[in-house]
Amino acid sequence: MNAAQRTELFAMLDELARRYPEWRLGQLVANLADWADQAVWDVEDDRLLEAAKVHLAELASRSAELRA
């Protein structure tokens, strides 16, 4: 993972933390690992990034459907 991807992952974590303010950081990372179908201690950063992108896209899609 390069620096730009790492920065993007942290931005995704920030967005998820805003959407789920009741979650602690460990919960957030554990849930991301689960969404990536990986154990939290085995998941690679790029898989976390992809899982975050997919989850946020799904949330945006649901939100758009509710507005329609």
C-alpha cells in the first residue's frame, strides 16, 4: 500500500467513524475486517480500503433509494 492509498484508507476510516460515532476504533476496524471476509489480524490494508469503499457505496445507494 502506497502513501496515497494509506491516506485514502484513513479518510474512509474518518467517514465511517462519523457515520458510526458509537463504535470504538477497534470495533470499526474489526467490522471492516469482517466486511472484507478476513480475520482482523490477517486482513491487509488494501482489503480494508476496498471494504470501506464498498460499504460506503452501499450506504449511499440505500440513501438515494430512500429519497426516490
